[in-house]
Amino acid sequence: MQPAHYGPAGSRRVVGQKELTCRAGCAVYCSGRAIWLSTRNDAMLNVLTVVAAVFVVIARSVWPDVIAGAIIATVNLFGSVEVISAVTGEMRKTDST
């Protein structure tokens, strides 16, 4: 299972690096547990995206993307549960005041 063209991996790496920089800055300046969790997960997954893009080029295979996609889906699933829990907790605090 090998795609014919590997060009997008290089552009994906550049986009991933730029998004990582933005997310890291947001994580430092944003307040609120839900925003922190979401930004932290996005930053970690951007690193994974850049690493997977490099391995796609090196291995000349789609499997690094498939594995990265599975990891990203799993992290986002568990991360969304964390974010919903944090937001619910913050909403309860504001409702009781």
C-alpha cells in the first residue's frame, strides 16, 4: 500500500510546525482548564504529525500516517472526555455563585 506521490508530507510537516508554534503560545496565555487540555493535546498531536510526515518520506509508506491517525483519534477521544468534564465543572462553579 504505497501512494504514488509523497510531496504533501513535506508541506504537512511545515504546516504542523507552524501550528505547533501557535498552539504552544496559546497554551501559555490561555486560561481555563478546558482550553489548556485542548491546546496541550493539539500541540502534542502536531509533533506527532511532523514526525509521521518525516517517517512517510523515509519509509516511503503510508503506514506512519495510519499509525499516527489512530493515535490522534484515540488522544482526541480521551481528550474530548477530559474537556467536557472540565467545562462541566467550570459551569457548575459559575452556576453556584
